Amino acid sequence: MKISLEDVRSSPKQRIRIDFKESFPDSLAVKPAAGVLIVSASSAHAQVTGQIQTILKLLCHSCLTPFFQALDLELNEHFVYEDYLNEAEQTAHERELLKEDFVESVPYLGAIDISDIVYQAIILATPSFCSCGKECPGPPRKVQEPLNPSNSGKNDVKSYDAIDPRWQNLKTLFAKDDLSEK
């Protein structure tokens, strides 16, 4: 969904309210992203603000169990007109960069792709490490009895061997004698 900046500037109060609802099949969102966005424009910049909600289907990185997580995003994106940036670059001297200097440019008569802004926000807000919660059982495990059942002075504690399929091929790298020494 693209919004023309010329339409925004010609609207009352130079802002447009958008009831946004769109699906993103390339993301982990299983429900369409929905919310209310405000696109405003002035003589030097444009801005997109608002709230977006969706639900993500994630895979726990510890136990490999799928789970759902609600995502509530607050958008606040600034776009500076290219003409305004070109004037500022011509008058700029060597100085320290400020947070306000890192903006995206857009043509004065251009358009803003609202769908792309929301998609990028969802991707950036998706956790890089996923955990299903405090009650996560961890990697799948198999309980085995000790190799020496005679209990020669050691505690009779069961050992745990991880059988996580992602790591199983690593067992072939070592000889069995090397593993038993450790």
C-alpha cells in the first residue's frame, strides 16, 4: 500500500489516518498485521506513526516446539525530502553525527510504501533467539543407566545423553574411546 505524499500534504492538517490490515506470507506472522497508522507531512519531512499487532508462530530453539507469540509494534518512522537533505549537505561542515542525521530520504512528490515499513518492523521485532517460556524442557533427552552398575564408590546417579537430532552427527567425529575418557 503506497501513500502519495502530495495527497497527504493536500489533506486537512496534512495527515491521513489509515486502518491497516495486511498479510505477510514471507514473515513468521500467522495473522494479518492490523492497526491504525497516521501519515503526516510537513515542508521538510514526512512521518509514519501508529500501532500494529500480529501473532508470530515461532520455533523454540531449545526444545524445537512450535509456539505462538503476540507482537505489538509501535511505529515511528521519519522520512526527509531529498531536496531538503541536498541543501543541508551543501551547508554542512565537519561535525559529530546526531541521531537525527540517520533518516531515510524520499522525493518531495514521491510516495511512501506503508506495507514495506510494517513488514520491516515485523522482521526487526521477530526475536533472534526463541524460547517457549520458563517451563521449557530443553533439548530432548534420553535417560541411561551408568555403564558400571557395580557402584564402585560412586553415587548411583543416572547420566543423561542428549539425543537432539541437530547434534547427533557430531558423535561420529570422535572415537568411542575418546568419549569414555572424559
